[in-house]
Amino acid sequence: MAGLIEKSVNLGLGLFSYSREKIEEVVDELVNKGEVTRKDAKDLVNDLVKKGEEQREDFKKMVKDEILEALDAKDIARKEDLIEKEDFRKIIREELIDILKEKEIATKKDINELKK
């Protein structure tokens, strides 16, 4: 039983890096040694695969959070911080229209053309 616990802990620590096939191999080895019954083997495999997927997601989140924190610390712009080309054009167009109106340089027709 101590061997089962030790293997489960070792498997659990690096579970996210194991494939389902590798987990099944380890569980089959435990079944052959009599440490796990055939009846419990399928449930054990499913539980270990589920835990591995959870660990993988936790690891992804941790890496993402660390990267975002590093970007913030270095004040590096993210994609959502950038202005799209079309939005930039819209801003420039609006500024140009305001200047033309203020300076009374363009006619209403000219301004309407710029709004398109």
C-alpha cells in the first residue's frame, strides 16, 4: 500500500506531463503487482487523467499570469492596448473635420465627403 501511495504522489506531481497511455501503463503495473484491483483501475486512470488536465490548466494560467505581470512591469503594450487601423483613421478624420470647421476652410459638402 505504501508503494501505491508513493507512486500516486510521484505521478500526481508530474501528472500534467503524462499522457493517458503512460498513466494507463503505470496503473496496469500497479494492477499486475496487486496494488490496485482491475475494478478500481479504470476509475484511477480517469481520476489521474482529470487531475493531469487540471494541473495543465493551472500551469497555463500561472505562466500566463507571470508573462502578463512581466509585461506590465516593463510597461509593454498588449494587443488590446493598441488602436486598430480603422479606429485610428476615424480619429484622424474627426480631428480633421473639427479643424476644417474651426478654420472655416471647407464647405459642408467637403466635410460630408470626409465623414464617409
